[in-house]
Amino acid sequence: MIVQSWHLFLLAALAATAPALGQAVIPPGGTQGAASIPDFSGVWAHPYLTGFEPSASGPGPVLNTSRSRNGVANFQRLVGDYHNPILKPAAAEVVKRHGEISLAGIGYPTPSNQCWPGGVPYVFWDFLLQIFQKPDSLTMIYRQGDEVRRVRMNEPHPAQVTPSWYGDSVGHYEGDTLVIDTIGIKIGPFAMVDMYGTPHSPALHVVERYRLVDYNDAKDALERNAKENSYIPATGATGIVEVDLNYRGKLLQLHFTVEDAGVFTMPWTGTITYRPNIGPWTEVICAENLQWFSGKDSAVPQADKPDF
């Protein structure tokens, strides 16, 4: 998504090694005892733009080649690096076209500015995540609209998965790590895995690994993130996203792996490191803003005349 000002952007958009993809989602020996399961519940914030944290090593996500004066990714120009070796030629061409549109200052539609569900891993860009944790399920709510994910615990994927906006997600615990395996992510009109327009196919497979980590263990990821992405301080425009940068308690770290043989040459990984959110939770309902920053109507369902 490309914007011409910070305010307009907000209106529009407002480590452990991953397991082998495709492995069994229920660990051998059955479920883990409730007493040993860490508590991931609460509201977590990642107030940074424009994308995922770079990987420490190995293949990582598409990053922005356009930089602001301070060296971080320029959220007003989203120009994805289409030379990233994870991209197959057709996918690289899609990313290149999106970047050319951005450089022209026109802007292109994304799930966020069109008020459509973002899917996984696209939704990870969102500033806030709220987790409700139960023994047999988790509910994950993101701030940008009514974006809700439901994760079944200690169950396999069905033999036939019906595609849905956030896919079929099943989880289990591996010691202190929550592992979520997602397949069956629906292809929508603005399907992409990041803000740079990187596409995905029906074969998209995402494995998330969540851990509560000490500050010192997350410091390297936090530093990589600060060099890559723009920090968004709490303002009257954001209001709801507020963290204490001096906080040194437990952080929630997401390490995710993406595989899609139709789009990518290899699996790749990214990271999101969340701090506790200390601001209020205020929902942002995208459909209340029918026009995105281009001045055009967003592609939300509308009726030309009343139903009654």
C-alpha cells in the first residue's frame, strides 16, 4: 500500500528453527499437560511499518528497496525487492509491477485499503494482536477490522479443506512453543502475502511458532526490526498502539515459515516480536471508510438501493 502522507496511510491500512513443513500437527505422545502450557493471552503490539522483521539468516521475506532518510523502509513508497531469490519469475514480475505503480505515486489496492480479509501471513503486519487462549482452541483478533482467526488445538487438518480467508489452522504445544499450522487460505481479488503485492497460490502453507522470550533473547530481532521498519509512536491518530520501549519483561515472538511451490523457489522465514500493549483496545472497522487514499471507493459490498 502506498500513501502520500502519514495520516492517509493510517486511514488506509488502519528464534526457534521452524519444523519441517507438512509434519504431523499432533506431537507424539498426545497433548501437553495444562500446567506446563505458557500463557500467551493478552494484547500484544508490534507498532512498526512496513513489513516483517528480516530473518537472522537464510531465505527471508521480500523487503522494501525504497528507504526513508533515516535508512528504514519508506512506507510512502512500497517497492518490493523482486530480485529476492525466494521468488519464482512470475511472482517476481508481480512484485516488480506493484513497485512501479508505487514509484509513480499512484497507489495500488491491498486487502487493507480495500477492506478485505488479509489472510496469513499478510495479517501479521497489523499493529495489534489479541489472543484468547483455551485448552482446546485459541482465538486471535487483529485490530484492522473484524479480522479473527480460530485455531483448533491438537487436531489434524480435515482430509478435504474448504478454502477460507484465514485458512484451516490447527495447533499444538512443543514445550514452551505454540505451533500453528495453516493451509487452505482462500484466493481473494487482492490476495498477497505482504504489502509489496507478493502473490500466493492455493498451495500456501504457513507454520507459526510463538514463544515468550526474555528481552535479551529477543534483542537481536528487535535491532534488526528497528533497522528495517518504521516505528509508530502512539499519537492521536493511532491512539490504540502504545508500547514501553524500555520494557524488559517477557516478549511474544513469532517465527513463521512460508511455503508455496507455485510462487516461491524455497521455504522462507520471517519474525514478528511483540511487546505488551499498554494502550486501550479500540477497534478499527475498515468499512466505515469507503474511500481509500486514492479517492476511489474501496471494494466493499454496497447496495445501490435499500433492501426494504
